Amino acid sequence: MTTHRPVFLELWRIRLPIPAVVSILHRVSGVLMVLSIPVLAWLFAQALASPAGFAASAAFLGHPLVQLVLVVMAWALLHHLIAGVRYLVIDLGLGVDRPTARGTAWTALTAALVLTLVVAGGMVL
């Protein structure tokens, strides 16, 4: 019995279709948001505990590296929201053909990025 299976599969050379990329990013954004819940709950509790706790939380959130993480979290929230609406529409049976699915995937990606830049611009001001 001979099979023509690949002996060595280079995963980095595989080009996923754009709807697959949106699907993977939807899952990644969900995981990021779930993992951020304990940190944000701790910061919120610290900020409510005392004026010194509020000042410490504000100082922590003002750090440039933390601000970058907040921008990533804003992207995660916006991408998860937009891609989730896209999946709800697909579940209704709309946009399931290949060209429409590709178009809505590109729209979800670009809309999340543009809205993230708008939110990040608002954070700077």
C-alpha cells in the first residue's frame, strides 16, 4: 500500500484564506480578553480601595508599555465584536458564498484595525 502523504510539512509556508485568519484571530482575541479579566479586576478593586490605590492604578495604567497592552486589548475587543457579528450573520445563512465571505473577512479585519487606531488616538489625547 503506497500513500502519497507529505513527508515534511512546512507550516509557515501554508497560506490560509482570509476567512480562516479572521477565525483564528477571533479565537485569539477571545482568549486575550478572558486572560485579562483577573488583572483588570485587581486594578479595579485596588482603585476602589483607597485614594492611594487609585493613584497606584492610575500610575500603572499610565506606563507606556501598559498603554501598548491596552491598545492590543482594545483591538481584541473590537475584533472579537466585529467578527462575532460577522459570524452571527453567517449563521443566519447570509454571506456564506466564497466571494462574500472573503469580503466580509477583509471588512472585519480593516474595521477592527481602523477603530483600534481611533481608540488609540483618543487614548493619547
